[in-house]
Amino acid sequence: MGQISIKLVDKEGKTLSIGRGENEVNLVYCAPYQEGDRIHIEIGDQKGFYWLMLDDARGRSLVYLTGNISYTIPFGEKRINLSPNTFAGKRHLLWVRKAYTFETEGYRNLSENLWDQHGDVNCYPHASANVETRGESVFAAMNAVDGVTVTCCHGEWPYQSWGINRREDALLRIDFGRTVIADRIILYTRADYPHDSWWDQATVTFSDGSSMVLPLKKTGSAQEFTFEEKKLDYLELGQLIKSEDPSPFPALVQIQVYGREK
């Protein structure tokens, strides 16, 4: 059986600390992080479900890994969509464990990933979009799958969201990295009124080519939509029709896709 590992490297690629194990790895790092530090998770050819915790202050996610991943520890503007406790201080616990089969079975939110990031990744679910307001971290697509459902304000954590920079053709995509079975979507739209507007309607397009129109309301509460079970590799949220409210700033706080493994 192959090993999995957690490796911390600095901006020059020098190894700062490393931990290895067959099914589970804990790594304690006792020093402040420096800009340019990266976390490498190496799984070899052992793709599958893993519990992933890159920092104890942020928590863990059940993710599907299709290969090794590299996570650059954010600094400055790139970290204000995270709790200020994340990656702070001089003692850090990182943890990776292969998931047990019973942990992946059953009905659950298939779209949550606390450790999502920009770019081509091997860690799913993964959110991407054709626009993120001014390229700022507080308006990144990854915020829509981070599990935070605070809708009453906008800006730094915990008020991060997916912002569309007034684009009429804004599109959010959720890739699952494998085929899943889903039958429910829950949306949280930002409700920092009167700064915010809202969408009257959105359309979800599924990877099988079908689509579903979602009528939306002026609310920061969960808006739930159900449909017959579909096998999906990804879905897209688009055709966002803004209300007539004078504010030009509708935004999405969270998208939850519920279902089970195929």
C-alpha cells in the first residue's frame, strides 16, 4: 500500500517539515508561516475520498482527490476571506486521512470544500467562475462552497461571497471530480440591504444538458429547490436575472448541492 504525505515547503522549495503515513497523517509545525510557504499533499496513485485539514483553525472537509495537491498559504488581501485565526500563530496542526466507506455513503452536501482554491486542482468539489469582482478574495467563487452562510453583510470574513462585478453573463461552475447523484440545491444570496440587490431568477444547467429555472426571492435565508435524481459530473449556475432594485450588487453567499455517491 502506498504512502500519503504532508509536506511544508518555503518559497524556495526547501522542505520545512514532512509527515508520512499509509492511511492517516498528522503534521505539527511549530513556527510562524512566511509568505511563499506551501503545503503539498501527496497521495501517489491513490485517488479517492480523504478528510483534509490544512489548518486546525479552519476545520476539515471531506474531499475527492484525483492526484497530489499544492496549497499556497495566503497572505495579505488573499487571506481576508478566511478567519483571521487561520494560519496564524506559531503552532499549526495539519491532518489528512483516507475516508472510510461509511463516511462517504449516505445523503449529504456534495459541494462543500473548505480548502478549494483557484486554478487547476485535483481536489473536489471545485468552484470556478467567469468573473470575480475586481479579482478580490472576498468575492471569489471558492467562497460559495466554504460552508459559511452569513448573508447580512459583505466584505471580509465571515461576509465573503461570490461577486459578479455587474456582469450579465456571470456563470458559476461546480465540478465534482467524479459522477454523483443529486436531487436538491440550496442557495443563500447576500442580503446586505440596501447595499445589495438580488436576483429574481437563476438557471442551473446540469452536465447531462438539462436545465432548471430557479425563481428567487429577496431574502438572506436558504432557498431550496428539488428535482428528480440526476447523475452529474458538474453543474453551472447562470442566466442570473437581477431584480429592478436600484442597487447593482447581487451576490451569492453559498450553493449547496445535496445527494449521494453513484
